[in-house]
Amino acid sequence: METAKRTIVLLSLVLFITAAAQSDEKPKVSNTRTASCLVKITSDPAVLPLNYEIIDFLLHSSGVGGKAAREVLSVTPGQVDDCYNIEYEQLIVSEGGIASWSPDMGEDDEYEMMMEEVGYRMDEGPAKPERGSRRTRRRRMTGSTITTSSMTPSEEHTYLFSLIIELPGNFKGKLAAEEFMNALLHNLHSALSDAFNEYADKLRNQFDLADEEAHRAENDLSDKQERLRVLSGSRILDRAQILNDIEIFRGNIQERKMEQASEQVVMNATTNRIAEIPSKIREEIVKDTVIRELTDLVNLQSENFKNLQKQHESGRSSSTDIADAREKLARSRIELAQRREQLSRSAGGGLIESLNSTLAELSISITQNEMVLSDLEKQLEEADRLLSKADEYELLSLKADIAKQSLRETILWRDRMERRNRLIQQPTVTIMGAD
């Protein structure tokens, strides 16, 4: 048991010493002056719209080439600025067809062809390097982009170029061309990835903003639609129709008022006519001589009848005399009544019944008109109230239409941002054929 413990302790000590020795061991330098490889870069043009000028600039930037020079070769970036260059050997594949590079093509034509392929025009793009400079001679551009015919976020652009590292004979830094090449491409990939991540973060923020705006627009539209339902009472508040109804109501009210006024005039005239007839009858009766004579005869016979009654009570007259006097008195009274009736008819007494019937009909019609008029006035008040609501409803409907359009646009925006987030492609830097 004790032997086993000693063995474990010794093995642990050996492993610790070995690990310490390995950690202190410095990585070996390849001692190479030259290195080369074929590099393929794929990039989403919606994220990173690259071209060969940009790639060349990135390789010689302080964060890519400069960093690799300091960390791998232990020299300043300016000491290796001309020690590496890129050469493009690929056919030109342009939108709408393939155009191959020819040895007869001059450098100016070659440069222009390449720049037009990657999206620049000679009169608008970056300045072309001056002919005769060292960098222009070494960074010979003889190829271009491999791309597809359409430009959508799901497609990629592919750039192929050869990277050549040549450290000079009097180089005073580390002879590590291979390590420098690997670090150079690693830093290039990091720079592209950082740019991609920044773009992806921005795209996600845009999607979040679009989603927030879509929810806000949806809530805004729902609120306005609910207010429209409450305001209208689930009715159609057509302003033109309400104005037409108001015009009809006012016309009917005016017509009813005129009819009521006319009937009231007729009713007053009928009432006055009825009131005039009895006076006229009384005047005719007073002026009629027959009535006066019959009245005197009735009075005389009535006095005679009373005297005969007194005589009969004292036994001086018979029952026959009393009966005869009573009969004469009754006949005189009948004649008087008939005469009065005759005068009453001739003076308009028979018209009173007809006038009373007309007066009753007019009274009923006026009452009915008052009820209809009251109902029309209520409908007019309701229409005026609805017209006020219709004005508010029309304005709110306009705002609802704008909110609906805003929601449609924000949904499209959100869907577009979601699709772009889903389809963007990470950039890649692939090394092929490295030494």
C-alpha cells in the first residue's frame, strides 16, 4: 500500500516537471523566407460589399498586416509593407455572362474590367494606383469576383487570389514567412468577422425596433378601431347620408308646421262661425212678427188656462172648458216652436252640426300633426348629434386608415429584417495550397 502511494507521488512529480518544461518551451520558428497560398474569401454582399481594393487595403492595414508583422516577425509594419502581395489569377465572372482575361489585355483595360466587375466605375471609383510604382507592379490584378447574377441577402460573393510572402535577404526580423502568412489571414478573418458581427448586431437591433414598432402600430390600430365602434354604436356614420336625412327632416317639419298652421286657421274660423250662428238666430227670432204674435197668443192662452183652472176650483167652469183651453195652449206652443225651428234653419242653425263635426276632425288632425312634429324634431336632434359624431368619426377613421397603413409597413419592415437576420452569411477565409 505504501509502495503504491510512493509511485503515485513520483508520477505526479514527473508530470508536473514535464508540464512546466513544456510551458517554458518556446515555439519553433519555421525559418522560411517565402510562403504562398491560394485564398478564397466568401462574403455576403449585403453585409460586407468587398472588392479587391478593399481586401488589399485590409491586408496592409495596421490591424491585419501590421499586427502580424509586430507579433510574428517582430518588426514594424513599414518594414514588410512590400514583402507580400496578392495576385489574382481567376477568370472574370460578371453578371450576365463570363469574360475571360486575355494576355493581350492591357493593364489599364484589365484594371478597368476588374473595377467595373466589383461595382466601381473608372470615373467614380477609387483612384487607380499610378503606373510604375512598386506596389502597382507587384500587386498585379488579373482576375475578379465569382458572383451570381442576382443580388439577394442569401447569396455570396467569392473572391479568389494568391498570397505571396517574400522576405528580403537583408531582412532583420524573424524568418517566419509561413507563420506570418497564417497570422495575416487569421487577422483578416478576424477583421471580417468583427465587421460582420457589428453588422449582425445592428441588424438585430433593427429587427427589435421593427418588432417594437409593429406591436405599437397594432395596439394603436386596435385602440382606434375600438373607439370607432364605441363612437358609432356599431352603426355606419355616413356624413353625407346624415346631412341628407337632416335636410329631409327639416323639410318634413316645415311642411307639417305649415299644414298645422293652415288647419289652425280653419279651426279658428269654424269656431267663430259656430259662435256667430246663435246670435244671428236670436236676431231673426226677435225681428220675426209671427214669433211675436205666436208668443202673445201663447201668453194669452196660458193666462186663459190659468183663469179657467181657478174657476173650475170654485165650480164656475167645467172640465171640458179646461181641456179645451189646455189643447189650444199646447197647439200655440207647438206652432211657436215650429216657427223658431224654421227661423233657426234659415239663419244657419242646421250648419252648426256640420261645423261641429268639421271642428272635431280638425282638432284630431292638429293633435296628430303635433305628435308627428314632435317625433320629427326628435329625429332632427338625433341627426344633429350623429352629425357631430360623424365629424369625429371621419377624423378618427382617417387616423385608423393611417394606423392600418403604418401597421402594414411595420409588419413588412419586421418581416424584411427577420429575413435578413435569417439569411445573412458569415464571412469565411479559406487557405488552399499552402506550403
